[in-house]
Amino acid sequence: MTSPILEYADKVWRGSVPANEVPLAELRLGGAQEIAHGVAMWPAFGNVYAVRGQEGLALFDTGNAVDAPAMYRAIRKWSEQPVKYAIFSHGHLDHVAGMEAFDEESGARPIVVAHEGIARRFGRYARTAGYNTVVDQRQFGFVRMVWPTSYRLPDMTYQSRLNLSLGDVTFQLRHARGETDDATWAFLPERGVLLTGDLFVWVTPNAGNPQKVQRYPDEWAVALRTMATLDAEMLLPGHGLPIAGADRVRRALVDTADYLDSLVEQTLDLMNAGARLDEILHSVEPPPELAGRVYLQPFYDEPEFIVRNIWRLHGGWHDGNPAHLKPAPDAVFARAVAELSSGAASVAGRAVTAAADGDLRLACQLAELAAQAEPDDHKVHEIRARVYALRVQQETGAMARGVFAWAAAESRSKITGMDLLDVYHEVAGGHMWWIPSSTRET
């Protein structure tokens, strides 16, 4: 079976087109495309899959709220069968927000199925709605988004495994902890199709994310190896494009597991030897042969962030530096450094020198100290804005670029009086590579 999606996916696998520049709008022109027997894909930021069986349809994920109307029309153009099940691979908003139109159809309401942990996630989201709103503005550039406090709850939950049937097709649901603690992946044995959710997403695994809760790289790798034993003919990821062919599917899964395992073992070896986090961060690297894979590039998360999460999972939050256990407030420490350096302007000047020497890590640290010491000094903020803007241009990972762009925008808005989010988009440029502009602007 061929389709524009599968043809483009083959080009990405072969490296003839970049994996981080998937033309979603172009691929959506065909609507929901059938990519395996009775299996359709609607490509999005948070892919949606529909499976047709004798007893109706099943959806695997339902996408985000902004794209939901277009997704609904695309699925309904592909099939008018009633939706029997809607399976949430996990509780992230880009996977669970498209149920409204299906719920409003006449007849029996679809049965939403998810791991039992998803309700706890939704409860936590409601309690941290303000924080999550700010994080998504900073990380993704969502201008008008307000984090929701109510969600479509599942009608059926499970703990470790559950089988669902559409008559001629079976969904073997399995729980895993990876990017989230409520993840579900599914195998359709009659179709040879593996639905991974965000356990595979065509980039460095999102196992570090500095602004989100704990990830579980050890168990993530175990889940990937389990999937690899199934000899699936097609892998359908939570983000990115399908992988067709059993050899390719197995290789992608095992490579990703090996990548995670290597970071975990290197980190634990150094922790067991008594190393501080700082030493570990600047020592651990993924194996070069894996770091070169087209589906393991650090376009979103990064190995350095994963190492931090491994430390946090196995060793707590203290980084091993005793001065960091109960430190002085940032502003107090910054003023002390500024006094030793003849003032904040001198510290900012040293940041300029570091940037000119190509050491943007040091430049950002010095610029930040200067701004904390003199938070109302426009000249200091001009330097801070320039240093972080340079950092945005240097970074490949969308998470890092989002944080650095936000910092540059903070200083520029302080100088110019412009709205922070307007400045942010100016600074960030194209860093939000995997989010369609229609989603980004809402």
C-alpha cells in the first residue's frame, strides 16, 4: 500500500529529506490517508489514527483542540462507521482533546479507554494550570492558550494490559512508563501494526524535558525492546511519520532503547563513583553511531537533559555541590559577584567577551548574574538579550531554544516596552519546527 505519507516517510528514513521539517499541511491535503489495511492516519502535532473493523471504528489518540474540527471532518470523510473505542496513548493535551464532535454524534457515545493513571494526570493539570500555561508559552510560543482545567475522562481504564476487539481486529493494549507514567502502546496482530504513542517520536526521546515532571528512561527502553519482539510490519508514532517494514521497525525500536540504556548506564556508573552532576553532565554522551540516526536527532529534547532526569530519578534533586544545598537567593549572590567585579556592567561586559570567544554557556551565566544584580539596568538587559538571542541561533533543540528565546524576550520587552510574547516570536523564529502555525498561534 502506498500513500503520500508513506512515500514521504521513506524519503525521511533514507535521509533525502530532513526529519524535522515534515510538511504537515501538504500531507493533510489528502485528508485521513489509509496507510495499512483498514488503518488511516491524520498527520498532526499529535497524530490521530483510525482503525476500521467489523464492529466499527477505533481511534488511537484524538489530537489537540485547535485541530479537532479538521481532524473530525477528515476521519468522517474516510469512514462513517460509528466510533466504538477511542484510546488515549497518554494524557498530554495534544493527544486527548479531539473527542467533542464524536461524543456529540447520535447513537452510543464512544468508549474512551486509557491507563488508570490518566485521571491523576488530569487532576494534577488542574492544580498547575497557571504554571503549565506559562511553560507552554515559553516552550512552544502558544500566544493565547489558557491551560484547561476540565478534561474528557476515560470510560474504561486498565492497570497493565487490556485487549479490545472490533470483531476482526484486536487491540492489545500495554502500559509502560516512559515519557509519562500513564503511557499506553498497542499492537494489532491481525494487521501487523504497532501504535507507540510518544514512546517513539522520530527525535531524541523526550526523556529529559527540563520544565516537565519526571520521565522514566529505564522502563522506556524495556517497553521498546518488548515492542521489537512483535515483528510489526508498521510502526505508527505519536509524532512524526510511519515506519514501514519489519526490519526498519525493529531497528528503530532497538536503536532507541540502546540510546536510552547507554545514557542511563553511563550516568549510573559515574553516580556510583561519587561524581557530581556537573561532571556527569559534561561527560556522558550517546554512542556516536546512534547519535547519527535520522530518528534520534536532538531537535526537541537533548541527551544533557535526559542525564539530568536520570540523576533526578535515581539520586534526587541535590547536584552534589554542598553550596547548592541551601544557597543564598540568586539576587543576593549576583550582587556579591557584581561587587567583586566592579559592578553589574563589568559582569555584563565579561559576558560579551565570553560570547565573542564562542563560549555562550559562560556568556549566558554572566549575563544572567548581571541582570539579577541590576534588574532595572537597560544596558545590562541589552547585553542579556543579545547573548540569549545568539544562544537561540546556536541551539538545535526546540526546548532549549524556547527557554533562551523567552529570556531574550524578557530583556527586550523590558527595554522597549513591547509585549513579551510578541518579542518572543520575533526572537524564536522557526524554533517551533514541529508545530503547525495554526496551532502555534492559538
